[in-house]
Amino acid sequence: MSKLVFKNLRRERDCMKQQIVLDEIVNKRGRRVDGFINYGQKPDMSHYQIPVIIVEGGHPGKTLLIDAAMHGDETEGSEAIIKLAAELENMEFNGTFVGVPALNMEAFACISRATLTDGFNLNRIFPGTKDKYITHYLAAEYMERVVSHVDAVINMHGGGDVLHLEPLAAYVPSEGEDDEVSRLSQGMAEAFNVKYLWCQQNLPFDGITSLEYKKAFGIPTIIPEVGSQCSRFVNRERDVDICYRGMKNVMAYFGMIPPTGDKPVEHKIHIELNYLHARNGGIQKLCKRENEIVEEGETLGVIHDMFGNQVEELKAPFPGVVIGYWSVPVIRPGDWWSLYGRILKKE
Ligand SMILES: [Zn+2]
């Protein structure tokens, strides 16, 4: 995108700022408003809803949107948003915080990755459209009514119920020297302060938030991945804290709050994340675990059938590092088996 287009988009957005309109307000307290955006009445006469928390800092500054649980089983970010909002409403800061603790609330309420009504994965269908299924409608409404009014987005994810991922922050790849949006996105990812940084240069799918928000509004987005069901057993509070601190570090990066004083994570690793799929189902066993450095050809995992016969072996396609994996013993043909990082740079 040229600088001129970017500037025009920004000017338009500056005029639209502070105009997130909620359909239902459930709480108004000081500079904080909690409420819902409704996007369709159900047969039982309740509505599909997006819960929104808006906290004005009391001073001019950026509007930062942080959302979580667009995949309904990824809730570390949700807990961190709730905690951060409670803190922010009692302090002055620059700009506006917009928190959406459960973007796909139907999926969240059913502890499901995808929308139950139509089966769609919300983070594959952006920018959405208003003339298709409810998930497409959610994406389109969210972009129009929330995302178009903000300066930057943290779109929180995690391993959810079936995957594990080590904490990482993904940012949008640069399209050239004057690509200010990507520069900001990378800056946000670095500020988020986790071990792995992923430039989304090799995404195997379309329709995701970060790239579509850049295209539509010229705003920077990062996608952190923190926590998972297996991590929650011992590290739930730690993972929520990583999210919470990361969010504050990005606020500090934009000058919304003073520097947090967090010590930068040592030995950050820049990776290209690769999704390695299983071709057969069965009971899978991991031979390499998170953070293990692997040589090309080493075995990452094996799958056995119900009679104990090995039906598949996953070999590392190149030297790399294990970022995550399918964390459930049973795996099906086509499932993501290994989330495997090619190491681009070590700090
Ligand atoms: Zn996700």
C-alpha cells in the first residue's frame, strides 16, 4: 500500500474514531462501558452477541483493540483482557482500550474451535460478507463496527483443546521499504515479548485477521499464540500472565502507558512456522517435544493403529525447532500433527 493511501485511510479512520456503537449497554462506570454488539436474532429470541469493553484513558492517544476466543477454546487471552480492563478502568492512560474477551461467543460458550451453527472457522473467512452464513456475517459486522474504528489490533490465539503451541507472536510480512503497517506490526510483536517471532510469510490459508485488516484499513495486527489445554494443567496462570504482560507491553509501545519495565525475553528466535499434517489416523506419539532443536530427517512422531502396528512416521523436513504439536493421543487423517519452525534468526 502506498503511503498516500495509508494516510487517507488513517484520516478517514480518525474521523470515525470513538464511534463504536453498542446495541446493548450492561455497565457504565467512570470511563468504562461494557456492552454487546448484536448480529442476528436466534430462534429462541436471544441474539448472537459480541461482548465489548471500552475503557477511555482520559488523554489523547491510540485506540488499541484486543480480542480473544475467536476460536472458542482459546481462552488465555480472554482471561488477560478481563484482568487488564479491570486495571485500566482505575487509571489514566493515553488513548482507548477496546477489549473483546470472546469474539466468537457462540463457539466460546460451547468450548468449540469453530462456530457450531455453520461449522466455519472464523479465522479463515475474513473479511466476511453479509450475505452468507452467520460466521461470515460475524466477520463482516466486526470489521465494520469495531475494527474500522481502531489503530491497531492484538488478535489473541492459543493451542486450545487439541494443540499445544509455545508462546509466539506473529506479524505481517513487509511488502517494501515504505510498508509502515508491517513495520508497526513487527514492532508490536517484538514488544509483546515472547520467545518466538513469526513473520507470516508462508501462510497456508487465507482469510485471516492480520492480513485482511491491513488490506481493508491499513492497520497493524499481531497474532500471539499462548497456552493450550495441556499447558493449562500446570501453567494456566503463567500463560494468562504472559498474555497480560504482552498486552501491556504493546500499550507501552504505542505510548498509551509508560514502559512496563519487563525484562526482554532472552534468546528470541525468528521462525517460519510450518504446519505438518498427518496422512493417517491412529494413536500418535511424539518423539520430539516443544523447544527441541531437530536435524533434518529426525523422527518428530509416530502413529500406531489399534493392533499396535506403526502406520506412519513423521520426519523433520528440514532442520528446525518444535513449536507445537497435536496434543491429543488420537489423531485423524489431515490433522495438524506438528507445528514446526524453520529457524531464520536467533537473537
Ligand atoms: Zn486460534
